[in-house]
Amino acid sequence: MTRLNDNFLKLRAGYLFPEIARRVEAFSVAHPQLAPRIVRAGIGDVTEPLPAVAISALHRAVDDLGRRETFHGYGPPTGLLSVRQAIAEGDFRSRGIAVDDDEIFLSDGSKPDCSAVLEILGCGNTVAVTDPVYPVYVDTNVMAGNTGAARAEGGYEGIVAIPTSAATAFAAEPPEQRVDVVYLCSPNNPTGTVLSRAALERWVEWARRHESIILFDAAYEAFIRDGSLPRSIFEIAGARECAMEFRSFSKNGGFTGLRCGYTVLPKSLQARAADGSRHALHALWTRRWSTCSNGVSYPVQRAAESLYTAPGRAQTRQLIDFYLGNAALLLAACEGLGMRAFGGVNAPYVWVECPAGVSSWQAFDALLTQGQLVVTPGAGFGRCGEGYFRISAFNSRANAEEAGRRLAVLTAATAATR
Amino acid sequence: MTRLNDNFLKLRAGYLFPEIARRVEAFSVAHPQLAPRIVRAGIGDVTEPLPAVAISALHRAVDDLGRRETFHGYGPPTGLLSVRQAIAEGDFRSRGIAVDDDEIFLSDGSKPDCSAVLEILGCGNTVAVTDPVYPVYVDTNVMAGNTGAARAEGGYEGIVAIPTSAATAFAAEPPEQRVDVVYLCSPNNPTGTVLSRAALERWVEWARRHESIILFDAAYEAFIRDGSLPRSIFEIAGARECAMEFRSFSKNGGFTGLRCGYTVLPKSLQARAADGSRHALHALWTRRWSTCSNGVSYPVQRAAESLYTAPGRAQTRQLIDFYLGNAALLLAACEGLGMRAFGGVNAPYVWVECPAGVSSWQAFDALLTQGQLVVTPGAGFGRCGEGYFRISAFNSRANAEEAGRRLAVLTAATAATR
């Protein structure tokens, strides 16, 4: 009989967000009168309409597809040249960062990219993640066979978890040991922590010394407003030899439903074959895209391109300003309630400490059942996430304000049990 | 140093279509005065505008994204329920084929699906392909580690090639030996052969006997106009226990630039774990989509859905009629020139025998340099493709007619050398 990929059987039941959806659904069914009151601040999903430039670009591109003279069929697997140019120029070269057009690879989002990159890396590399962590990094490595079995206490055998804690505001430092691949996310999902230039320099120095590769997830870079903080790992000297970067239009352009992102893979990034020879990963990534994809939807690419025009920049900035306003408001609400919170500045996530003795799933359940507020329990992001929960600033202003108020059920519940 | 996926290094240089593009580009640069004359009938890419229903659906969906009240962010990873319903009902249940809504998985195309399916299958399964074959099946298996090294005479160690030939009009029969996974494509790319109901019954019986899995690529099913020919493998009793099907909107809806397809994975399809236990692949495929994807672009899903309305059906039928008209015309041209040809009926590809003693790349070069006609050389599809070339009916009527005329350079050249 045909063999299945046994690694899937190692996965713990339920990816985090489906489990949250299940609990919310169960609550709604049990309490239909409260269901309409639910405020969702769990998944980091945008709520505001697409920027006007993107809407216009989409309509124009759709019209292109409706006329024989302007019709577009298969595009280049790695993206339209003009779009790659707009990105390389707009996000990098105009900011003094050397990135070639053909080092940009368009995709239908960062989540697929995080998974696909494992196709070009060898099975058996030692992989490190910071803890707490976006679960996709871990689960895709489980599926790809880079881990052992699930551990009773959380995590998987063979994956190196780099613990972070409130003591360092959840900023990760390079581990003592050598690992082959490390995922860094800054601004961080879920903690909202942004790595400083000095911290990123230590990471790059460490990766070059160990000949490791940093997979740098910059999906939230647009939220960085502090000019001293790096928005790309390629702002750090030497990163072109040790890093690959993941970018998304999901948050800056509101493209979560439209689907577009990109990776930056410098031609100078190498890895080793079994015989010890060194090869540019760029060639493998290009081949991967040629063989496994026909590129991103044409109208979606045109929409992404439109964000790089002057009005596009202004409109995305406005969108980000709006969500940053929500984040500030949530952070203030936490402070007002005497709750300790991280992130929320230069980042769309607020990372809140649970009241003493309350676990993150208990906090989740209390907020859902008593406050009809959906957050993301920190334990879903790893062992170091226990005792915290994430609130997303991706919401309407009214919902963000309401979420801020409803957090009070947690402090009230704690006070009541005293 | 980080290890790369060594399997990529086994791949022969250049996927077929980039190699064709390279030669066409080189010719255009060398002969700029002839470049505008080039007629492309190589890649199977549509040329006609999208159906009007799809254009309207796209515009409406874009407007949805422009307003807060109708905005859509992340969708379900396997597709909007209403779209899955429209597909299951429209393509299957209305034709008497039992397929549940949740057995439909939307994707951004068949090419990505063909690659992604290997993620849920175990590494080391014995894989068979028919020869000639769509190169993506082979190359993705090389990348996934299911093959050995490239063979000097073509193909890769460890992949079973099931030869087909003119003697059976390129219809494949089940092999003697047991294999774990077999790819079948009907209507076939590149030969245009459609498997009969009796042939598919033999395949299903064979797969059930060996507990093998058939990956059935039905991307071109819309071209089948002969009611006696099966358009889905699930028309065959027992297929739900041994098959998975790949479908695409690229050809019936002209979505090559828009990107949408789907897989059908019955909940009754099982595979074996290392410990011998049997598991439904449906659960693994669902998990794969939840973890690695955020679904298909919202406007694109709405466009796919629109094809199932009454006007949508009429408009796609008209599109297919148009391309079938091109195919008939190309087939007639071959016959007029005394060239032996296959396919072109119930299929968008015409598979043409090269003149005696002319290899498929020689025919390609002759047609390009003397006739400025781009076809696809059969050798690019496998050893049994040598001595043939594929002409695509995806073209404007004028180009299809012109392609038919220009084929004459081959017979003229052959006559001249006699």
C-alpha cells in the first residue's frame, strides 16, 4: 500500500487558530444570545478596506483580462519584472539596501513561503525557533521531517527553542550551540518585540561564524516607525551571505484575502551539498518556482505594484497609522488595568501577561465566556508563551476600544477570587 | 554549513518551457526582422479574454474588498464553502458522481497541486508516469527525493516510465509491476489521448488490487465532448478508494493568469504509515492546507464560482468550442500535409509525428528558424516523445490557421533533402 508522510502523524491535533475557532463556535452555539457580542482580536486579520490605489489597480487589471489585446495568461513563475523592480527599488534600493530585481520572488503569501522554503533546504538540518513563536515555523518543520516526536511538555524533539522572557522584553539572543537554520520574526509575532540594530548585528555575526541561515520574517516591518530600528535584515552588513527575508502585503496593504507576499533571496546565500560543495540557494529557489508554480494572480500583482506609487505609499501609511492607533489604545487599556504588556509600539500585537495563577487558555476561556472577547492564548505559541496572551490591533476602532474595556473581566475575575 | 536539498542537483538543466523560451529569445535576437512573425503554439496558454461572467464577478469581488462592510480578509484555507459547493454540485453530483463539498480543495492551480501532494505522501514510494509525460510530475518527484540520478538516455533512476506509442494511439495500460503512485492525465498532455471508460476501469481495478494511488490529472476534461468518455476518474466504481483528481480553471475559464484549480480527495482514500496502520489522506491534506496556506485570492474564488452559473456554463462552453475549432483546424492541416497526427479531438493538443529521420528538437528548430512557428518538442516529455512534437490549440484563430500553414516547412525541408 502507498506510504503516507509519517511526519504528519507527529503533529499535535489542531493548528492553533482552528482550535480557537472551534472554541468560539462551541461558545456561540451554547450561548446564541451572546454570540453577536463577540469581539474578535485573536487572528491577526485586517479589517479595513483595501487602499483605493489597489482597488483601482485591480479593476484595471481585471479589464485587461477582459480584452484580447491586453489579456495576460501565464506570467513568469517568480513574478512580473515590473513588480519585482518596484519592490526591489521601493523597499530596498531607495533605502540604501542592495537587492537586485531577480532576488525578489513573488508569492501568494508569507505562510506558503515559510513552508516552501523547506523544499530547497536539506532534510535533517538543525532548526531553531524563538519561543514563543508563530506555530507555522514549527509545524512545517515537523511535516518536513526535521523534528522528532512531540514532547509532553510542548514542542518537538530536535527543534531548538530559544527561550525569551519578560526579563529581556522577549528579545531573542543567538544560542550558544550551532544550529543550521534559525527563524527570526521582527516585529515579532506574537510578542510585538522589535529587534534592535545591535541585536540583529549579533545574529548576523553569529550566523556567519556558524555558517547558519537566518530565515527573517519581516511581515510586520511596515509597523516600524522608529527610524533607528532595522526594517530589513539586509540593513545589516554581511546579511546577504547568511539570510533570506520574508515579506507580506497582508498587513501594510490589507491583502490577507487578496494573497500576496514575497521573499528576498540574495544570490550570495549558499548552502552545502552532501559532497561538501557549496551552491547558491538562489538557483534552487528559482527552479522550485519554475517547476511548482505559475506565479501570482495577475490582478493581485498589479495591486501589489500600486502600493509603491506615491498615493499607494500614502494610503498604506494611513492604514498602518490606523492599526498603530488601535495598538496604542490596547496598550493604554492594559496599563490602565494594571496589566503588564509588551509590544504594541512599532508592532500590531500587544502581548499581555495573565493575572497571577491564570494560565493562557484559562485567560482565553475567561475572556471568551465572560467578556466575549477572543484573544490568542500564549501557550499556543510555545512554552515561553504560557502566562501570556496576544491581542491583535487588526480591528475596527470601535472593536479595539471595546476589547480594551473587556479586558477588565480578567482583573475583575482575579479580584473576585482573592 | 546549512545543507541544501541535494535532490535538486539531480535535475537536468532547464525545465522544458524555459529552454524553449531561451531558444526563441536567441532566435529573435539573431533575426530581429523575423521576430514579429513568430507564432507561438508551444506553451498551452490561453489567448482569449476571460468569460464575461468572470469579469463581472471579479469586479464585484474587488468592490467588496473596497468597502468595510463587505471586506474579506483571511478565508478558509481550503476555499470558501459556497465555491466548494458549486464545484461539488456542478462538476460531480449533478453528473451522478458522489463527491462531498469538503472533498474539494481549492488551490492556485494544478501545477502547485501536483507538487504539494507529494508533501502528504511518504518519501520512497515507487512512482510511475506514462511516457511521454507532463514534466512537472517527474521533476517534482526528483525534488522530493523519490528518484535516483538522471539517466543518460533520459528519465531518472527509480521512476517507472510506462511507454505509450502510436500503436495504441498513446493510451497507457497498467504496468505488470506494482507501483505505489501512478500519474494519469486524460485528456493527455502532451498527446491529446483520452482514456476510454474501459481503460480507466482497468486502471482502477489494477490500483485497488495493488493498493496503489492514481493521481488523476483532469485539467483538460472540459474538452471532452464525446459523452461516452469519462471526464472524471470518479465516474469509475471503486475510484474513491484509490484515486485523487486534479482539476483546473486554466483552460475552461481561461484562468492561466488568474490562477485557480482544485483537487478532489475522497475521505475514503487511505495510505499506510510506517507501523502499517491505515489513515485517510483527507486529514493530512486538510492539515497541509491549514498549516501551509491561507487559501486562494478572494476575487479569484468568486470568478471560479461564476463559471458554474447558467451564463458561466454557456460562456465556458463557447471558449472551449473556440479552441476545439483550432484543434480541428490544426489536425486537418497535418492531414493535408500528409503528417501523422494524434489528439486534437476531445483535447486541445495535437501530437504530430516528425518526418522520418528528423528528431523532435530538429523539428522544433526547423519550424522556428524556417517557419517562425514555436511548437513543443516531444523529447521534452520523455523518451517515447522523441519523433513527435506538440502543437497547442490555445491560440487566436488567425494564429492557428497560420500555424497550420507553416507546418509545411517541415515537409518541404524533408522533400528538399531527398
